[in-house]
Amino acid sequence: MRVYFIQTACLLLELSSSSAVASPSLTISAAAPAFTYNRTNFLLHGEPHQIIGGQMDPQRIPPAYWRDRLQKARAMGLNTVFSYVFWNMLEPIQGTWSNTGENDIAAFFRIAHEENLNIVLRPGPYICGERDWGGFPAWLATIPGMVVRSNNEPFLKAAKSYLERLAGDIHALQITRGGPILMVQVENEYGSFGNDHDYTSALRDMLQANFETVLYTNDGGVEWTLEGGSVPGVLAEVDGDPSSGFSSLRKYITDPSQQGPLLDGEYYTWAPDQWGSYNLHNASEGRPEVVEQFMKDLDYVLSNESASISLYMFHGGTNFGFSNGALWQNRTTVFTSSYDYGSPLDESGRTTNLYSTFRDTIQKYVQQGSIPDVPLNVPRMKIPEFGLMPAMGLFDLLGPVTTATFPLTMEGLGQAYGFTLYEHMAITSVDGFVQPGDRARDRVLVYVDGALKGVIDSQYQRPLNVSVHLTPGTKLQLLVENLGRVDYYSRENPYRNYVQDPYKGIFGNVTINGVALEGWDMYPLPLVDVSKVKNTTMTPSSYSTPLFYRGTFSISRPASTQLAELDTFLAIPAGVKGNVWVNGFHLGRYWRVGPQQSLYLPGTVVKAGGQVNEVVVLELEPSKTHGPMTAVGLNERMWGNELDQDCLQCV
């Protein structure tokens, strides 16, 4: 998606012609296509059809809640759900296909169909969406000669395999076969990134070979983005402001094979949140002038029967675990674990005032009585504050070591996400500032003989300079946190090529005053399983390196309690920065600087009926915590900001 406020981008896919025809590469039936379009209208079973859509990505939502979220989409008046699909979750290891649980895309689409909702599929292979590397799997970075988002043989080969596997899962769910899938998007706002039409045409051909539905592209509403992203034979659409976007679409898309009805494929309901002391939570709540503009734009689109729209996001969901992405803006701008997005349906799936306002507007343009009643919001639960006891150090979980003269990247170590520890035993004396490769990727905690010397954080344009003094036998440790790979660059952005530079850990040599250090032991810490975290005896106040804490809580409500009643927001009031797992499920990251101050804990993870719930917290700076470590479950969301005590002078 593209957020104009923060220079982000992303989008959709499909094919067309100026008359009501199906894909010219397929001969499905002599009968009229189930879904197609002419110059002015989408046509559903031969009748003009206005798409009233909203974005909702199944892989950001616990599967047990899919039906609830889809019912609420229909109850707001939507008739279509637009969905990204995240390649890195479906194929986390090259050649290994994972299509169960949150990756069971077919199941999500079947439920949507049951709830009288159509689907617009946005499979990428690049999707942006504030996800790590725009949804690309990290293993792409290890393939020789790989250049993503280009007419590059290794990339197209990998993308073809992915799209074929995905199509195999959902082929029967196309509208041509009685399913809900109306359209498929080609790439995603590619015009904001490049203009390699050989690449986008190759993707068009792959999709036409695997899908029978309409293909479309979605791009920003200016000449260079529409020119770069549009593809011959594919319906061109636009995003952002509908008035200017539609005008640009008519002005700059002159190829008849790309022309058709108007669709605002991403109308932004606000923007995602980014970590930072001065980054406030994004929401339209309390800003009547913003909401008023939303309604004017929605009225503008829906009053024109030949125009359609998709709200981005209708429901944002959550970047659970380490799945968030980032931007590079001469610094690493990192998206939060929450993808609340200020959406009409909040992160926990509750309707908001904005939801009601959108619903009131949509009701003016649909048949009276055609919108279902809105399900009532179920109150979230509170969990009384409970203690977290120090368990064991992060460095006590070190697994197999890789030794090399110079550091290897995270990907070079076969690791995709999490942390990597680099250790060097000094054999000579050296003093000066530490330079961790070409730059910090992304947040580096520097230790000398177990004592924290400082944090080099690429979230600042001028990170802290950390000085060390090493003598023979001194151990230097660099703990590198992957904060999320860059998911978007504009081709007008001087940092565009960072999307081709996904490497994490340390890239290049570690130097002190320009002298490269040789001899490194490297330990991947992906933290996919925290079951090995056990209670030990230690004093956290004297513990400088990262420390695991453990705690438990129990819920007396019956085991049969409705899952949504067990939803809560888990906060770590004394914590500085770290990660939280509940019953082995990784909720995401916390950081005192905000704006996110609590993590969404879905009731799908919680055990009721008096059972014990296990909580594991990794606190990265235990010596700097603000009092005893505890956790608490809140029934209302916490947002707020504080200064970064690790880098008060950093900007």
C-alpha cells in the first residue's frame, strides 16, 4: 500500500479490454463471463456492479476470528474484501509450502463466500503492506544473481513457482467456477518503483496461465506511476485521492486494452504506526475534519455507479512476531507490531465510531435492508497485574556456532528473523568507535566482557557513537536485532536500491577506528521456540545482557467462554524494549518509546477454565527497567510516547 504521509507504496492486479470480454488467453465458455467489464462498468453476471470493498489480510488475523471479521465487513456494507497474500509465510523455506492455519488462504476465501462477500486477490509476489521485505521470503537473498522486482531469471523462476502453488490452492474459488474471486492484481504499485514492462508483462503471463479471472494493476495517480505500472492487456486502476486519481487515470491511460471502469483500489483510512518518541498513534478519532473528508470522498465515489472503491485498511490486524517491515529514509523507519491503522475495525476486531460513520454513508447507496445488522462488540477482558521472574539469559540459549575470519550476514548464516550474536576475542589492544559493517542493521547492542557499552540504532540518522577499549583476552559482543526489512522505495527516492539490499546482521567488516577485526564466532537467535527458557537464580539488576522473564496467569472463566471475551492488550509497564510470548505464541515487540504501549493478545491464544497461561518476556536491557518486571492485561488500548534513554541526543 502507499501511505502518502510516510512515502510508502503497494497494490493489486488484472487484465482487461475496452469491451466486456474475459481474458483473451483463456477460452472458458461461450456463455457471458461471470465477472468482466466494459468501458464504464464492472459486470457481474452481465449486470453493472459497483465494488464496495475493504482491505483485510487473513495472515494478520487469527483464523478463529476470520468469520467474525468478515461478518463485520459485510455489516458495514462492503461487498468485496481485498486481500494481500504473504509469500514469506506460505514458503518460509524454499520449496516448503505452508498452507495451514493463518496460511490457509482458501479457507478464508470460502468463509468470505459464505458471508456473501467477493474477493479481490493481491498475491504480489511483492505486496509492500508494511511487511518484512514487502512479503518476500528472506531466502531469496541467498540465491546467486537474484534481483527482485525485475525481469531477472532467478526471481521470475521463484515467483512462478510461488504463484503456481498459490493458484493450486485457490483455483476452484474463482468466480468462473462459482467461487468469490473476482479479480487478481498484477504486482503491487509497481509504477512507484520502476517501469520494467518486460517484468510486469512476464507476471501478467504467469497469472493468465494460472487464473481465469480479470487482472488489474493499481498505481498512484500521477503520470509516471501510471505509465510505469500499467501493463498491456491489463485493466489499469489507481489509488489515493479518488477525484484526482480518476482524472489522472482517464488522462494518462490511453491504451484501450488497459481502459475500463474506475476503481480506487486503496483509499486510505489513515496510516500505520512507526516506532519513535515523536511518532504519535495514527487515528482519525478526535479529528472531525478528517472524517468529514473521508465521507465526502466516499460519497463522490459511490454516487457514480461506474466507480468503485476499496478502503485501506478496513481491518489492519497485527504484525505478529517479527513480521513487520520498515522504510529506509536515510534511517530505518520501523513499523510497529500493531497494524491497527486507525481502521474502522480496530486491531482487536471491534467496531469504532469510524465504522459507524462509513456504514451510514454506504447505506445511502445500497438497497434498503441489504446490509446485515452489526454484531455487538464483546467486551475485552482485564488481567490483574502479575509478576515476571528472571529466568535465564538470552546468551544462555546459544546454539551451534559458526566461526569465520569476518562476519557473515544473518542470511549467510541461514537465518531469516530475530537476533544474531557476534563475538570477537581481542588478541591486540585497540580503542575507538565501533562500526558494525557498512551500517547498523538495524539495532546493535555493544558489550565488552558482558557490560553494555551502548546501542547503535539505525532508527536515527545519526546513531550513537559507541567507544570501546579492548585488550588481549577481552570479549567484544555485538547483538544485532533485525527490526524488519525495507518493504518500499519509490523510484524517485535516492534510497530506492535498498529494496535490493535486504541483508541483516552485519554486512561488511566490524572496524574500530578503521581497523577491521578478524576472528568471529556467530550465533543465530531466531527465537522461533522459547520452550527452552527455564527458571534459574539470578539478580536482574546486575544483568547487563538480555534476560528472559517468565510469569503465569489464569482465567477463572469457563473453558467454553467465547474466545473474543478473552481478548486483551498485554502491557509490560517496567520494560524498556523486548518481545513477548504467551503460551508459546509470539505477540510481537514492545518498546517504551511508543507509540505502541501494549500488545494485542487474542483470546485464541489464552487458556480459560483456570488453566495456567505461560508468559515469556525477553527484555533487552534488564539493568534499565523501571522497577520490578510485571505484566498486565488491559481491556482498553494504551498509546503513548517516551524519550529513548539509550539515545537522548539522537535524531
